[in-house]
Amino acid sequence: MVTVGNSIGTEQLEATACSRAAKRAATAQRILEAARAEFGEHGLEAATIRGIARRAKVDPSLVMQHYGSKAALFNSAIQLGEAGPGEIEAHLHDVLDVRLAALARHFLQLDAFARASDADIARVARPWVTAAAGPATGQHSPAPAPAG
């Protein structure tokens, strides 16, 4: 009977395998976080695998290797798992922050907002956002027209 390796070699192989698995899991998590940001800023249709990969600092093929498709990645990105109510609320606040930042960037591209201060933009946006969100019942009311 021929024995390949020894106990030290086996331990090293196991450590390497664990290290590879940990790196793979960390990469998958980085891709998932990048996807959440991209989907939050651009939406499902406008977000791209290349944009997600760029944000995660990986090759686009690695995104596909981990998740298979943009739809599968989106599905993974929106899962909250076993999150409790406080975690869901915090997640929704994070999503709202990302969307508000994207909205602010859009408004800043408009001529009227290009000259406005942050306080002026916040003053205009705050009632619109809070009215659109409605009470915590999950019902939404139409946003008021911007004052102007």
C-alpha cells in the first residue's frame, strides 16, 4: 500500500481548502454587497454585471460564476433571510438612503438644483419623500408636487 502525503501535508491541504472556501465566501459577499448598491442606484434593468463587478473589484465572469445570472444575483440581493423587524427596518433605511442619493444626484444635474444648497435640496426633498413613504402601514400616498 502506498501512502501519499503525511499528516502535516493533510493539515496543510485542509487549511488551504478552508482558506480557499473563506476567500470564495468573502468574494461572494463582496459581489452581493456591490449588487445591492448597483440595484439600489440603478434598478434591476439598468444595473449591469460589469457595473457590479467593477464595484466589487472582480472580473465580470466571476460574478457569473458565483451567481449564474443577473436575475439570480438580484434574487439573492433582495433576500433578507431570517432578519427580524429591526433589521428589516434598517435595511429599508439603507435602501432609501441609496435611492435618495441617486435622486439628489439626478436633481443636481438639473440647472435649478445645480445652484441650490444642500439645505435647499433637503427642504424640497424631505416632504416629498416622507409623504411618498406614508405611515408605517406600508401604504403609499402620492408625492406632493415640489414647491417652487
